[in-house]
Amino acid sequence: MPSLPLIPLLAVLVTAMALPAPSSATEGGIGYYVPGAMATLIDRAPVQQGWVFKPQYMHYEGDFGTASETPIAGVVALGLNVEIDAVVPGLTYTFENKVLGAHYTIGALTSWVDVTVTGTVESNLGNFNRRDSVSGLGDTTLIPVLMAWQEDCWQYNFALPVYVPTGGYEEGRLANEGLNYWAIDPVVGIGYSNLEAGFNASVFAGVMFNDENSDTDYRSGRTFHLDASVQQMIKAGSGFVTLGLNGFWAQQFSPDRNPGPGIFIDEFKMRSSGIGPVVGYMLPMGTDNIVLELSWLPQTDTRNTPDGDYVWLKFVYQWQ
């Protein structure tokens, strides 16, 4: 088996946290937390000095129930269907000198998104069907703090990503490239790697704190999220095939604020969970390393958020 620094590679949150994806109740059932973005071996923090380039692709398609009322971009809609395609390139750098005994990394990512939303919009003049589609630059994630501690088979991670609303946004439009508010998501992670047996397990937990949408005066509630995976490495040629499962659980523990009078009977909070397979390939090349991973993550239980499937394709190239 390869030594631990060759196992991956990019970090907890340099994934698609910046792109709008259905995940938390928040406004329109859309939030910065994205299930599957930080769940597996490929998402651990770097422990080797140098650069990591991580382009990713995500596809999501899901829908609310036909009778579900959802606040979105200043309007209320029924039976929303959401489809998102996103390309998210990320870049990090890990410094040679440690900070507080940890490998210290900084990074950033941007995103290009294609979003289509259909639904029935409520108004004083009656309900009418809408279909909005947009394509363009999405929101940006800055990672000023990303730390990794190693102790034998264990790795401990901490990340503090900052989400910057750089994507396009228009009040009253069902589909938008961005979310139009700032957010932070402190995340801790624990990883275990038995290199002789090839067994790996990872757990990441965080709490999303959202600022207010200045256009709609809507503040999405705080959400706790937990992502985990188990994977087995199998020798294949010069590299290793990885096979396993990844899953998530997310629960909003504070309600959305100012959804508008008379819209909801109870507090608007979300919950969501899901589990699915993941397969990958790792190719160690000395100080350079390549990792490719494909995962499918269907949602199994949802409330106040779309119900659908996530598909992830992640690629990592590491060099000094």
C-alpha cells in the first residue's frame, strides 16, 4: 500500500461548497452544504507539501412534493423541480512548515453552473407555471484555514471555508447562479487508514452559518451535517482501485427567519439523508499523485428540501 501522504489529497471543503445545490432547507431548499462533497478518502486534507488541483463535476436532479410550498428568491412556489450541473475547479497549497503541529493549507475554488428550476408560482392573481434556466459563474469558496494532524493510522482535519456570493442573482427568478449571501461552515474530520489491509474510513461533521439575503431579507437557518464513508483499496497495476460506500445526514436545528407572513404552518426546517456507492482509482507517482473518483448518492429521507440523486466525478492531481 502507498504511504499515507499519497492517499488523498485535497481537503475537506475545497469541493463544491461554492455551488448552489439542493441540500438544506434554506431559501428555496438550496444551500452551500452539498452532500457527498466531503465524504471519502479523496476529500481528506493534504499532508504533503505542495499544490493540489482538484477539478470536479456534479449533477443533481430532485423535486419537492407537488403540494410543498417553498420560499425562493422572494416568491412562493409549489412542486419545484431542480436540475443542476456544475464544474468546480479548486486549487490549494500546503506549506512546508507546520502550524500547531498540523499540515497547514490554504485554497480557493470557483464554479460554473447550469441551473434549471420549474414549478408553480403563487400570486395574488392566481397560480402559474414557471421554468427558469441560467448558466454562468457561481459562488466562490475561500479556504483561509485547512489543517491536518497525523498520528499513526489516524488523521484529524479542521477547515474553515468562507462562501462568497459572486454568482448572479435576481429576485423573483426561480433559477440563479448564486445564493446572494455569505456563509461559513466550520468542519472537523477524522480519517482512519489501515495501509496493510487497505481499509479506509472517514467522517466529516460541520455546522453551516448563513448570513441574510439582502435582496429578500431572508436568513436561512443553521444546519448540522455529517458525511461518512468506508472504502477498500485493491492493488491494480501500478495503482489501486477503491470500492466503498458513502452517506450523509443533515438536520437544520434553527428555523429560517422572515419567510413572510402566512406562508408556513410550522417552522421551516429541513432534514435529509442518503447513502450510495463510490469507486475510484489512485496512481502514486513519487511526489506526484493522481486520484479519480465516481460516486452516486441517492437521498433516502427528505423534508423541506428536494428529493433526488447526486452524482459526483472528482479528479485530483498533486505535485510539489
